[in-house]
Amino acid sequence: MDYSLYLGQLKYLIPEAIVLVFALAAMIVHLFAKINGRRAAGILSIIGLVAAGISLIYSPLAAGEIYSETLSVDQFALYFKIIFLISGILAILLSFKFFDVEKSEPGEAYYLILLSIVGMMFAVSSVDFISFYVSFELFAILSYILAGIFKKDKRSAEAGVKYFILGTLSSALMVLGMAILVGVSGSTTYTEIAAMLADGNSKIELTGMLLLFSGLFFKLALAPFHMWTPDVYEGAPTPLVVFLSTAPKAAVFAVIIRMIYVMFGGFEMQWQIIFQVIAVITMFWGNIAALTQKNIKRMMAYSSIAHAGYIMMGLAAFGTKGNMAMMFYLFVYLFMNAAAFGLILLVQKNNGFGEYIDDMRGFARKSPLMAGGIIVLLLSLTGIPPTAGFMGKYFLFTAVVEKGMYVLAVIGALNSVISLFYYFQIGRAMFMEEAGVVEIIKDKSYYARSVITVSVIVILVIGILPGTLTKFASLSSLIK
Amino acid sequence: MIQSIIFYIFAALSVLLAVLVILQKNVMHSVLYLSFTILAISGVFFTLHAEFLGAVQILVYAGGIIVLYLFVIIIVNLKEIKAEKRNIFPKFFIVCISVLFLAEMIYIFFKNRISVPANADFPEFEALFEMLLSKYLIPFEIASILLLAVLIGSIIIARRKLLHDSD
């Protein structure tokens, strides 16, 4: 192997390096800043994410696998890196508002978000079990810390501990699965494992894959592994839930897509039915449990379980069409989630945030424009045209139908109808009930408002003109 | 022959000690058994000619992690674990799942013997370190970021005073 290429290959890792450098810079700024000057670390973090985004456009894509076949910097990875960067920016902007109102600013959150983005960026381009696992743990461990970072609130500490204990257990299962696969094939590289899987005894490999997928599905909160989600999402600080519910999920879906494409492509027969069953259970469980929730954060947690179920349909479709639909949906879901959690940051109740549906009463009277935007958001979450959520579901359903899984498509559509009931509880509270109950937080900052506005505009634009994103997603979904 | 006998002794010992770890009521005893388990596992590694792993097992786990556990127990002042009261059905369910999983693993490993590929010899010390800084350079670097992140995270979790509070 020629290691003299290593220095030259650094040029493919410029975006990662930029995020890392800005994370370290923000850390030092945060260390030396006065109590009221911690915001500088957050602003520096946003600058870093934007700079990394710009460098993503200009940095070259590697034709093959680089660094001795441990990384593959291709268009597929690029697509997901964009998702992580946007998710980080939205989460930090919402954090500004959240910490302002709570009058307590754990500024570590800013650079920890950046470090976890570095982990995700490496995870999506990994084509080797070792580099995958190390970068996976980087963002996994950081997400436990981020969930528990707001120590002023006891629920946040509880969320962090719960997430940590269950998360490490699932990581252990995943490592066992990877160890079995590596033990059978004698290599850690995806392509070499794929070559060995082609002519092996399949039972032991299926066990390894099962354990590996269990660990990954835990992170995605798919149905048998979803128990932690409502508690963690309710307890963790709202802006960080925006990050935790979008970026790590996108990263794990990306990892699974790459693994299936490179390694497990030949196991379609064995896994398709299991993926279908998981998708169905997840959709029903998430949507039905969300129906009875009164707390919007908890409801959105169940809704995120349901959405992971929808995206899982794309995985069950096993193919480029399904992958493209998943990638499209993950991009759209990012903005939907940011706006939905941003709504909570707008409403005040007892010096805190109004997290319950009843707290939204009369919202439309107080702020009709925002209420209109939220209605667009709710339409998109349900999957009604002309919003991006509709386009996302349309691609998922067509990918499934093309593979002949009509029942799955019908169940998906049925679940969209169920979700209409609980999403529009929010809408009803905002428009129908009497005014005067709701108290909109008045401060000079427009962070939450601007995040919601931008998200709603993106949802509408993608919904009406989906062409560009569709083209970009389908171009990126071709791995190599 | 003698080697495989030693291997099986160590293997059986490590399983037995691991079971003893979870059966103890006193946390200190648990940790003691855990350190014995780790020594037994390193014995397994030594009999398999993975000297490096065996040494790391003793150095890192017995030397580092166990001491860390002891510190945590002393700081938190844990004396005895009270058994959680569970209904019979969840208990039954947990035991069933564990037994099923064990049975599945045993069945699979005995049914299809893993044939270790010829090229999967355990590398020598030098080769191992060379690989760490050549083939696995990127994971090695990411691991250093991981350690930094974990360091910051543990400080955030562990500190008593909220440094970010204005009051």
C-alpha cells in the first residue's frame, strides 16, 4: 500500500477539517469568555458550519476509496453532509433563543454540536468497520451528552442518563454483530466483507447482520427499539432535540444505505420482509401513541418514530429508487422538525415554554402570520400537497409500489390519515379556541421566528418546485 | 493439547466469574469478580497467542477501568444494590429472551464452525502499530477527537456548580 498518497488526499477532507477547527476555536473562546460573552462561541460555530458548507461545494470528490480503503468521499456522502450542516445551523440558532429565555447558557452545546457533526461526516463516508465505528461512537456519545446538557432542568439529566444507558447497550450489540462479520470474513473493509459474504454459510452472517442492524435501528428509534424516544425528546432541551432527531438519524440511515448497497446487497430476500414488518409496526406505533399525547414535545417524539417508519419503507424497497426517496424525505424532514420544535419556543407559560397543546390556544389571534406558517408545516408533516412532505411521501410510496409492495403503500397512506388527527389538534387549538390564553414570548431576538419562516418557505418551495432537489437526490443516491 | 486444556480452563473460568459478577449483592465484590474476569479473559488471549491483546486487557481494563469503577463506588458511596421489584411476567420475559439469545448463539457457533481465513493471523506488535498509523490513520485520529469530546462531556455531567448560570 502506498502511504505517500495520504498527504495529497487531505484535500478531500477540507470540510471536516474546517468544522473541527471551528469547534476547537469555539471551545477556546468559550473557555475564556465571560459569563455573558459565551454567545461568541455559538456565533463562531455558525460561521464554521457556513464555511464548511461553502467548502463542500468547492472541495473535490474522490473517485475511489481513499486512506487505504477506509473512506469514500463521494456525492452520496456530500448530500448527507449538507443535511448535517443545515441541521447544526438551525439547532444553534434555536439554542440562542432557548438559552435567552431560560437565562442559562451551557455554551458547550455549540461546539459539541460541531464535534458530533465531524463524527457524522466521517461516518457517512466510512467504508470500513473500524472508521465507521469510531465515528459512530463520536456522534452517539455526544448525543447522550447533548440530551443531558441542560442541568437546570431535571428532566434533561434524566433524558441524558436514560439515553446513555440504553445507547451503550445497543452499541455493544452492534459491536458484537460487527465482530461476527469480521470474524467470518477476516477483514474490516466493506468490499472485502462483501466478497466473503457471497460464498459463506449464511446463518452466522445473518446473526451478525441482525445484531448490527439492531444497534443501528436503536439510534433510528424504529419500533421494537423506540422506548427511549419520548422520554429523551421530552427531557432534552428543545433546540437540541431538533438536532438529535434529524442529524444522527440521517447519518444512521446513510450508513445503513451504504452497508446494504456495498455489503448486503445479496441478502434482499432475507431482509426485505423484516424491513417491511418493522416499517409497518413503527408507523402504527408512532402514530397511534401520538394520538393521545397532550405535550407537543412528546407528540413530536412519537411523530418522529412514525416518520422513521415512513423512511423505512424506502429501505424495504431495496434499490436506488428507494434510496433516493429516503434521502429526499430526510432533507425535507429536517426543516419540518426544526419548524415544529421552533413553535414551542414561541409560546410562553410560567417563565418557561408552553409545551402543551392547550398552551397554543388563541395563537392565531396573536400572531396570524406565524399561525399560517404553522398550518403549512402541519400540512407538510401530514403529507398533503402542495408541501414538501407530500412530495417526500409520494417518492416513498412510488418506490414501494414499483417493487410490488402494494400493502405497504396502503398502510403508509392510512397512517398519514391517522397522523392528520393529532397534527391538527395543534391547528385547532391555534385557530378555533378563544384568544387571550396564549402568551407569545416577546424579546428582541427573532431566532425562532426566522428559523420557522425559513423552514416553511423551504417546505413550500420544495413542495411546489421539487425538481432541483429531486435531481440532486437521485444523482447522489447512485453510490459510485 | 496442553495448550487447549489451558485455554478451556481460562474460558470456563471467565464465564463462571462473569456470572458471579452479576450475582453479587455487594458492589465491591462485584468489582472484585469483574477484575478476576478480566484477568481470565486475558489468559484466553495469551493462550491464543494474542499477547498484545492480553497485555492491553490487563493494563487498560484491570489497571485502568477497574480503578475507575472503585473510585466511582467510593465517591457515590454505593453499598448494596437493592433488587428491583418486578412483576413475574417481565422477569419471565427477560429471562426467556436472554436464554433464547444464548441458545441461538451456541447453536449457530456450533452448527457453522467459523473457519478463520488464512490471512487473518494476528499481526505482530510492530505490524499492529504500523497499521494503526498507516491503514487506520483516520480512525486513529477520530478516536482522539472522541476522547476530547468524552472528556468535555464527563466534565459537564460531573460538575456540581452550574458554571453557565448568571446567578
